Amino acid sequence: MYFNYNVGSMIISYLAFPVLALLAAILKPLRKFKLCNWLYLKITGQIFWNTTIKTITETYTIVVMCVAINTLNVSNHFTNFI
């Protein structure tokens, strides 16, 4: 049941990557301004290296743990249908 709540947050985090990549593409020509350069470097450093890898690893771990927990109850759910 808690897996359903976590799937929603995983989808939001996966949808944020293209949005931030688009924002980085918009900021790239504006790098001559100090604030835009700082924001561009911050966004590209996070989405292309740190956050993407962490999100994929953490969501994989959540999915594997939920599947492992649900496999313990497969026989109980299966006998209810028979």
C-alpha cells in the first residue's frame, strides 16, 4: 500500500529531469550573466551527475524491497483465489 504513495513521488522526480534539462538549455546562452551562470552550473551539476544517479538507485531499491515483501505473501493471496 505504501508503494503506491512512493510511486507518485518517483514519477514526479523522473518528470523533473527533462524540465530541468530544458531550463539548463535556456540558461546556457545567458551564461555571461553571473546569476545565470551560477544557476546553470548548479542545475547541470545536479541533474547530469548527482541527482539522476541517486534517484535511479533509490527507486530501484524501493521497488526491489516492495517486491521482496510481496513475495512472502504470494501463497496467502493465491490460496484465497482458489
